[in-house]
Amino acid sequence: MFTINKKQVAMARVLGVAIVAALGLASCATYDDEFAGINSRLDQLDTRVQGAAQSAESANQSAQQANQRLDQMESRVRQLEAAPRRVPRG
């Protein structure tokens, strides 16, 4: 029969811990790749958000200018409507 002594049990434990540690460290390397991919995607999204913010700011400025022009036109229309009517000649 085959008997297991304390030395063999200790060696099996050491090997088990070494295998678990090796697998743990190997999986960390794949996480590094995943984190790099995620960071790259976040950078791309950040760039797109900044571009959208700039476009929104530009659109806001254009809208403000259009509103100012509309206010000027509205004032002029009110002046024309309030002016006395001319009687046609002839």
C-alpha cells in the first residue's frame, strides 16, 4: 500500500499554493489589457464629449445672436406699426 507522510502533505500544500499564486498572477496580466482597453474607450468618449460641448457652445452663441437680431427687428416693427398712417395722394 501507499502511505502519505507529513513531508509529502507539506509538499502538496506548497505546490497547491504555488499553483494558485501563479494563476492569480497570470490573471492580473489579462486585467491590465482589459483596463487599457477600457481607458482607451474612456479617452475616446471624453474627446467626443468635449467636441459636443464645443458644438453646443457655438450653437448657443449663434442662438443668442439670432435672438438679439430678432429683438432689434421686433422693436423696429413696433415703431412702424405705431407710426401714423399716411394718406395716399391722388
